[in-house]
Amino acid sequence: MSQQRFERFIEHVEAEYEHTLEQGSEQELFVASYLNGHFDLKVAEALNAQDYSLDNLNQAMQSSLDAAFAEKELEDRDAQQVAERWQRLTQFDN
């Protein structure tokens, strides 16, 4: 996985977040902000490790979200929306 593709994916996720900040509903903003917190942490860890694998980032995100959901950090509906948003974001194709 190239660093360039990894960076494009980060830009894609950040652009989607910015779009939600500008035009999203209150619920969409909540979901996007929650997901963005996990995303920022996992991206920072990946960059520090110089690991530019989108598969590894996705696995790290899934693990982080699964742990949060198991701890009941969110209501079931909110957790489902966070998971769905992450799945949509990972359909990135350059």
C-alpha cells in the first residue's frame, strides 16, 4: 500500500467529515464526530508506525469500534449508524 493512497483516503474521510459539519443533521454530526475521534487516533497510530495499509487501518478501526460498542459507549441505534458510516467511507476508490 502506498503512502500516497493512504493519504488520499485520509483526505477523503476528512472531506466527508467537513461536509457533514457544514450540511449534516444533528444526528449525522454526532455520528460523524464520534467516528472521527476513533479515526484520528488510529490514523495517528498508523502514521507513527509508518504503516500505510488501508487494510490494517480498517482492522484497527473495527477493533476500536467493536470495543467501544461492547462497552456500550453508544446506544444501539447510534452504534449501528457509526458502523454504517465507517463501511460507506471504506468504499473509497481513489
